[in-house]
Amino acid sequence: MPSRPSLLYVTDPVYPAQGRRYGDEDILLSSRLRTDFRIALCHPLDATSLMDRFDAVVVRNSGPVLHYQDQYEDFRTRATAHGVRVYNPLTGRADMAGKQYLLDLTRDGHPVIPTVESPQDLHRLPEAAQYAVKPKAGADSVGLSFVTRRELADRAQAAPAPEGLVQGPDLLIQPRIDFRYEVSFVYVDHTFQYAVHAPDPDRRWALEPYAPTDADLAFARRFIEWNGLDHGIQRVDACRTRDGDLLLVELEDLNPYLSLDRIDDPTRDAFVDALKTSLHRFLGAGEG
């Protein structure tokens, strides 16, 4: 009987993720993968020193990389240099490369929350009561603040930034959208798996299953195709505006939380099967 391929499964099970249980999800998923693969779990800070002993590295709920940015960049550099297979592959154009993609998508006219990177570009954004200002390398609402248009206009004219306002070139500015709810679409490779949504805008992670329309799926697919990853798990996060449109909030292609505890058993089983198939295909393709 051939040996099962080995996977280094990267997770930070004790990271205090609000509304999410990293450890529970990764224990469940890694245990299901064990039927097809030999699995070892490790903290993201240990991945670089261990990765060359395995057939592939699977990055899962590893937490925001801004907390260990230097180590993450070292991991990427060494994995690429040594041909280590990393799943998701490190060629993603979305969150794994920072938030620049929100600026690029805005510039190219995609249905995304309008985003600029300087108070001097405020004229390019629609009028709003408040604006979200956050670091371009941010995640999990770290460094997020809400300010008025006047505060941003003052920032564009003044030398020092108002107290508490992110400054410098590495920031993003977006209008604060009055949305009806948020919805997430989960894909394995380019195949849709399931969707969940948060009916209450104030409770982002109080999720329920969501039945997407054809138009919803067409919206999500355009971003999966834009990203161009042949293998991997991606989550397309969007908000439903008061006018009924969807706008992209985030394209998570590094370590998307999957909310597996919010979907039914058949849907979860189908997802796990799709993930196993994808991993076998990924290993067979020899993609790094």
C-alpha cells in the first residue's frame, strides 16, 4: 500500500479570534484529512524550520501575519527558494499579498467598496457620514478607525495627523457602507462549495447558511477568476447594500476561516471531499 502524503498543517489554535474558534475548526478539519494524509500540526512561527520535511505545507487558521510579519516574509522567501509546496500557493494576488488589491480593483472598476490610499484622493470617494481608515497590511480590524470627511480633509492639508488617525503611505480609506448584511462565499480551487451570511450587521461572525442566487455566484466567481489560483481555499466576503447590490469587502486567499460549525453535515462532508481531491491534485501537479 503506497504511503500517504505528509502535510504540515499550520495553525494557531489559541489565537483570540473574536467570534471564531480556530482550534475547534482545525482539529475537525485536520482529523478528517488524516484519512488521506499524514498530518502534523504546527504554529506559524515553526513552519519555516519544519516545512522541508513534508510533502506540502497547508496554511490554515494561522492568524493575522502582521503580528509576525518578518517571520512570514522569511517563510515565503525560503519556501519559494527551496521549492516547498505551500497550499494555498504563494502566488495569490489578494489578502496574502496585502490590501493593495482593493486599490487595484477600485481603479479597474470592479464592484468593490471604493478604496483610496491617501486623504488627497478623498474626492474619488462617495460622500459618507464616516470613513474607515486602516493599515494596508492590517487584518482582523487591527488599527481600524472611523473618521469624518472633515477630519480626512484636514489631514490632507495638515502636516501632523489627528491623534489616533493612521498616517503615512501604507493606509486605506473607504466610505463606511450602510449595508444590510455580509455574506461569504467559500471556494475550493474554482468550485463553489457553500455560502454563509451574517443577518445582523453588528454581529459579523453570527453566521447562518445562505442560499446564493445565480447573480450572487457570478459576482463571487469574477474575483476567484481574477485571483488566478489553480489550487486552494478562498473566501469571497461581500456586503449587500441598501440598494441590493453586492460589494466586495475582502478576498481571503491566505488563511480563510471556514465557519464549518455553521453548515450542515452533508455540506461539510462535500467540502472535505473537495479539499482532499484538491490536495491530491495539487501534490500531483507539483506546484510550489
